[in-house]
Amino acid sequence: MKILVIGSGGREHAIVWKIAQSPKVEKIYCAPGNGGIADLAECVDINVMDKEKMVAFAKDNAIDLVMVAPDDPLVDGMVDAMETAGIRAFGPRANAAIIEGSKAFSKELMKKYNIPTAGYEVFTDSTSAIEYVKKGTFPTVIKADGLALGKGVIIAQNLKEAEEAIHDMIDGGKFGKSGARVVIEEFLTGPEVSVLAFTDGKTVKPMVSAQDHKRAYDNDEGLNTGGMGTFSPSRLYDDAKAKECMENIFLPTIKAMQSEGRPFKGVLYFGLMMTPNGVKVIEYNCRFGDPETQVVLPRLKTDLVEIMEAVIDERLDEINIEWEDNAAVCVVMASGGYPVSYKKGFEITGLDNVGDLTVFHAGTAVKDGKIVTNGGRVLGVTAVGKDLDEAIKNAYAGVSKISFEGEFHRSDIGVKKY
């Protein structure tokens, strides 16, 4: 089989790495890819949003399966474009990807089908939104309705912060069209857990659990980022929680999307919070999470290509998905200044000294034959172990061998007990 993976980050590197292990695969392309992906796949310089060029490339190169990894092209209808051209594609169509593309849609879906989530209201004018928060309690959560690269969520501690966030989004165009409509939610408390699930629109098969560290610095301090590291499994997500989520959240969500005429096929990401009143949904993503993918896929025993084909053909119920009985930890090595501003182009050294660890490239490029930094999150150093403690130790041993100018990372990935 010839497979095309669309995307360029650490998630895509992990996906390409897993696909490359399948005996079914003879050739992998990645568009646009990055410096690390280039070791496993032929990188093609096509923008992830360019449907016309992607379809033409897939046709010209007799691609058997296209895996669309990022949210933007999914929401924009990349899978629809491939299917219209007669090309098999993995991922939700645009009418299902809206579950991530519009927070207002997903909140209204949950309300309609009694899926547990935080109380909320939706606003398109700042005056009404500010009047609403004045009557509420703090902290409160203010979200841009559309996609905002993981940065469109503000937790306002007081009225001043709430007013500022609302004005920035609705009146100031901070997130463009994505922030023209805002969702204001009650602030929930409790530990967060991520569960990704394969689904063919009817059957849902959850993956092993993971927990992400969003804040830039140790002890969950600093700005929110796209993720500074992650670990799997969660120390909190046990069989009882898994049963509760399957009955109250996972199956009801798949059935709700089916009922709405928007069957969801692909990977559905459930961002969950374990509140004192049970598990509630914080958010849905319409694809593999990043960096959760970097710890979930290393634990997958079953051929990922077989699973993707079963999802496309709506026969996921026939596949037995198996997982390793171990743990995985991913530590993100980032550019100094991330997530605000940072410089690119610094040479990365030590990548050949990490032994049998896996280093997933998130923001790298090849320049004059050398791997250089090309993003905020640069590398995801991933290790497995018999348990979380061993995996943490192995991951940080790898981190200590790699360096580049301005590099920083958290030193407490995986140690959360809550």
C-alpha cells in the first residue's frame, strides 16, 4: 500500500512511525512533513489546507489511503474532497469535524443528548456577554467558538480579565472569525484526562488513557501551550471510570452524531474532567491529540493500518485492538520564548545518542544536511517502561543527551498523582 499522511508535527511523526511498522505498507508520503519524518517517509511540500493539490498528488501517485491528521484540513473538508475523487481517506468528513470546529455546536449537542459537560451560554456581542459574566461567579471560562491553535481558551479570574478577553475576541478580532462568537462556561474543578477513541460511526473503541501538561513550566505554572509533555496511562482512569465514560459519554456522543446525520468516522478525542459530580466533557477534538498520540501509539500492539481500514469500511466491530501492558512518557523540548515568540534555525545535537528511545520531531527542518529547530515545540522525547516511574526515568535520560540553543523543558512530566 501507498499511504499519504497530511500534517507536519510530532503527532504526524508518531503516526508515520506507527504506519511504517505495518507489513501492508510499501511507501509513505507526508505533506509537508518535517526533518524527523523525512527518515521514514518522502516529504512533499504541499500546504495542509490545499485540497486541490493534495487530491492531485494522491491521484498522480496512486495513493491507496490518505490519513488526515490536523484539525484545520478536517474541518475544511479534506476527507470530503478525497472521497469525492474516489480516494480512501481516514478522518471525519467536515459535517462531523464540526464537533471540534465549533465549540457552540459541541456544547449544544451535549445539552440536547444529556452528555455531561459544564453549564454554558453562547454570545456574539460583547455587551450581552459582559452582562452575563457580571451575574456569574469566578473563575469563569471564555472560549473562542472556532479553531484557535489551542490558544482560544481564557480562564478569567475576575471581571476585569473576563471583560478584556471578551473584548479581545468579539470586538478586537484576536482569533479572527473563530472568536466572533464566544462560549462562556462554568469553571469545573478536578483532574483532566484525555481518552482518544477509534470509531467508524457506529462502534467506538477507546484507546489507553493519557494525561497532558499544558502549562509551560513546572508545577503547572506559566502560559498555556499546545502541550509540554504527556504520559499514559493516567493514574486515575480505572476500569470504573472507563465504564462510566463509555455509558455516559463515548457511546452517547457517537449515537448523537449519528442521529444528527453527521456520522463520525476516524479518531474522536475526549477531553475529560473528573469532577466531584462525575466525569464531564471539557472538549472534543476531531483527530489524534498532540502530544497524546506520542504516548498512546507506542503502546498499540495492533497494526494501525488495519484499524484505519476497518474504520473506513465501517467494520471496526470485527477488529480486536490490543495494547501493551506498560507505560509511556513524552517530554517536549521547546524553543526559548515559546509559546509567545521564539527564534528558529538552531542546530540540534545529540539525536544519535538516545539509544532505543523514540524522538518525535514536532518543529524541525533539515538545513545543509543538519536537523535544525523550526517551531515552538521542537521535539517529543518518548520512552516506555514497565510502569510510569521507569518510563519517566528513561525519557529524561534521553532529554539529557539532546541540546539546542535556548532549549527548555519541564522536569515534572508524568509525576502528577492527581
